[in-house]
Amino acid sequence: MQVSPILVWFRNDLRTLDHAPLYWAAQRKIPIIALYCIDPQDFETSSIGNFPRIAGFRAQFLLESLQDLEAELKTLGGELWVELGKAEKIIPQYVEKYNIQSIYFYKAIGGYEKQIEEKVIKYLQKWPVEINSFWGHSLYMPQDLPFLLENTPDRFTDFRQTVEPGTIIHPPLSKPSAIVAFTVEENKPQQSTYKSFLSNKAQKLPYFVTSPLFRFQGGQTAALARINTYFWETQNLKNYKLTRNGLLGDNYSSQLSPYLALGCLSPRWIYAQIEEFEKKIVKNESTYWLFFELLWRDFFYFIFAKHGNRIFQAGGIKQMEIESIPNTQYFEAWIQGKTGYPLVDAAMRELANTGYISNRARQNVASFLVKNLELPWLWGASWFESLLVDYDVSSNYGNWNYIAGVGNDPRGFRYFNVTKQAEEYDPQAEYIKYWLPELQRIPVPKIYLPSQLTSLEQKKYQVEIGKTYPAPIVEFEASIKKSEINYKKAILATQGQVRNSRIRKFVKH
Ligand SMILES: Cc1cc2nc3c(=O)[nH]c(=O)nc-3n(C[C@H](O)[C@H](O)[C@H](O)COP(=O)(O)OP(=O)(O)OC[C@H]3O[C@@H](n4cnc5c(N)ncnc54)[C@H](O)[C@@H]3O)c2cc1C
């Protein structure tokens, strides 16, 4: 008879390198069941609109990442089991069925994933099961931070200046040298079940991975290949600080975010590669800047740990209700890239066709949705959640909070002037022309404001405003002015609420 196995519960950590739960479980040389659960409900329609919570790109990326993990584990002697169902139901069944003696996993920071984990732990407390949970999605460990999680500074600069000088970043763990697989003859999940479930989702959802533009291949192997290209072959990392605001192509930024989001790579592993690059090739502002961006990722991670579900509420972490208008026509125009503002439209079409857009594009389309269209920011965040191959709960909702003015931006009312941004970051209009072929014949600088073309020019450049390309759906300056007024009203109301709650407290005491 086999000894009672260990369960390693995989979630957003689909890797074997620098994987603490797998590493420490393997050290015990006891049979391991490596389990991943897919909850079909996660693929249902979003509460915001008629689109799935997880769309095709994400389903395909997950499928590839699981297949890669399966292959990786096999080379170590192990096996990946994938179940369709809720982890909080499946894990207790496994504990009973296989007499699991201990469970190893990475902790979630908050939200829905944390709730699942709490349900699992609650159940396991009834059984003699050892629970080994680890913190591992960030560069820094909470126990090494110079403050308690609940005291995480709310301003990025304060966070960075506090953690950077003396906080240790632990070196990554290696792969386990071998895994003892747990073997059973019967009732093992069929691998074909999850594969056909995910490929079905990938194909049937509104945006297809069959698009020739879908570029990201999921899994640790592809992640390592990307590091190899970006760091070592092309050495593009050398120029990251200069190129990182680019819009078009593969090499303006690391494009490691999808791998970080599903944990195909750990940030500590990337950090170790940056250090190696600095030793072997060059240490400059660019190498520092990639680390700086990883700090942003950590920042939003710790902010989520601190503020919890507030990041999903309209009032955000500031609990500040800014007026918005639930105009579904505007939302549809934004989604389809038909707002009449070329930079916004190009970016939204790229997102719909690839599941990815650059940071510069994200900032612009998010600002436009909130500050010009005056739509609820949660609508935009949900659309991103559905499509982005690199969707990450804390980075997505943290950045949307920030841009919507209800998060960590300390600088009052701000917006992106999408036309000026296009002139600055797409000076030859290559990005706009790539995604909006209907504007291809318009020269720079006229292309940035196609609605201002005369009818003669429209004829000359073969575009018809209002027909082949939309007229602007809102007037830029007027909508910004209105948003600013709403923002100021919200500030006054929030200050009033704080004052009133202080008075109430005073009266109570
Ligand atoms: C509205 C909005 C929503 C976003 N949603 C997500 C999301 O769901 N998932 C996600 O990973 N990033 C998100 N970002 C952050 C950022 O746009 C992406 O991380 C970045 O574009 C990914 O491309 P890259 O890997 O080439 O980044 P690089 O420029 O190469 O940066 C390296 C890494 O640093 C981290 N990083 C960089 N910028 C940020 C940032 N602003 N916030 C947090 N981490 C950052 C990422 O992990 C990234 O992979 C969002 C930004 C905005 C404005």
C-alpha cells in the first residue's frame, strides 16, 4: 500500500522553478498529487455586460500553461491532475479519498481566491491534515517589509523609498530534482476533459485565438524563451527605459506580464536574471527601471492585501463616489474601437484582437473611458479582466483605481490628452495605421484629428468621417471640464463625510 500522499495545490503559480510549495513538498520524498482545479463558473458571463469573465485569449493561455506544467512535472517524475470543479469541493473529496496527509500551496492575497482558500482551510481543520501555505507572488515577503501589511504606504513613492534601501529579495529556489508521483489506477481525472473544456472556451468566445495576431504562448518554457530573447539574444533590456512607452511590436517592453500573471515565472526569478544581466552585460538606468516596474507590481499587490475588496468598489480605496453615466452605447463604442479618437480606437482594436496592449495604451484608454466618456470605471476594468492575457487582480483593479482617481494617485484630477499622447508616442502614426487601416492614407499630423479633415481632404485620403471612420463621440475639452467638476464635487462630499463621521464619533464618546 502507498503512503498517504501530499497534495500540492497549483493556482496562479503554473511553474516548477522557484515554486516553494512544490520544492518543499518534494524534499519530503513522499508521493505527490499535483492538482489544479478549473471552475467552469469562472467562464460565465460577467455581471457587467454580455461578455465572459474569462474570454478566449485567457482560456488559451491557461490551456498552454497547464500543458507545459504537465510536461515539466513529467520530466521530474510527477504528474499533473486537472479537475473541472470548485477547489473548495474537490480538495475535501481528495483528502477523504486519498487520505492526504498534508497540503502545500501559495496563499492568495484577497478577494474571491482568498475566499476559496478560507473555505478549503476551514474544511481541512476537521481532518488531521497539515497545512503548509506560502507567500510567493511578489518580490518582497511580507515578513521582510519594514512595515506591517496593514500599514503599507498608500503612495507608491513612499512605498518604494521605504522598502528599497534595505529590504531583502530572496534568491529564487531551483526546480525540485525529482518528484515521487502518486499512482492510482482508477478515477484519475482524464486530461482530455480539461483540454477540450479550455479549447472549447478559447474557440467559442467572442474573440478568437485563431487570430494571427495572438502572440503569447503560455507556460514556463515559453516564459523562459521570452527572457532569453529579450534579455540575452537581442539585449533589448539595455534600452528598456527609452523604449518602454512604445505601442507597436514585440520589443519595446519585456512583455513578461502574462507569465507573471499565471505564475509561469516568479518575479524573484526575473530579478535574479536582471542581476545576472547587470553583471554580464551592463548595469544602467534601463536595468534598474525593469526592477522599478516590478516594484509597481509589488505595490499594487500589497495595496490589495491592505485594502481588500475596496479595490472592487466604485468608490475604490479612497471610498470616493465620483458621478458616472452608465451609457451602454458609449461603452460599446469604446469596446469596438469606434470612438473617433484614433489612439483609443487603435488600442481597443488591438486589445480585442490580441488580448494585450502596452502600458501607455492602457493608461490612455482607461483615462478616456473615465474622464471623457464618464462611464463607470468598473466597466472598463471588467472588460480588461475578460480579455487581458496578463489579467492580474491587484494590478488591474489597482491601476484602474489609480486612473479613475479613487486609488493611489496623490495628484488630484488628472487625465490623458489622447490626441497629444498619440502625437508624442506614435509620431509616425505607425500604430494608428496598423490598427485602423481606414486611416492609412491620412498624413501626419492630420491623422491625429481625422474629424477636422475638410470634405476635399476626406476624398483625397479616402475616408468618410461618420461613415468609414466615426466622428468623435464626445467633445474632448467639454467632457474633461465636466469630469473635473464631478471630481471636485466628489472630493467635497468625501471631505464632508469624513468631517461628519468625526463629529459622530465625537458625539458618541
Ligand atoms: C488600466 C490598467 C490596467 C492594467 N492591468 C494590468 C493587469 O491586469 N495585469 C498586469 O500585469 N498589468 C496590468 N497593468 C500594468 C501594465 O500596463 C502591464 O503590467 C504592462 O503593460 C505589461 O507589459 P510588460 O510585461 O511588457 O511590462 P514591462 O514594462 O516590461 O514591465 C515589467 C513588469 O512590471 C510590472 N508592471 C509594469 N507596469 C506596471 C503597472 N503599472 N502596474 C503593475 N505592474 C506593472 C508587470 O508585471 C510587467 O510585466 C495595467 C495598467 C493599467 C493602466
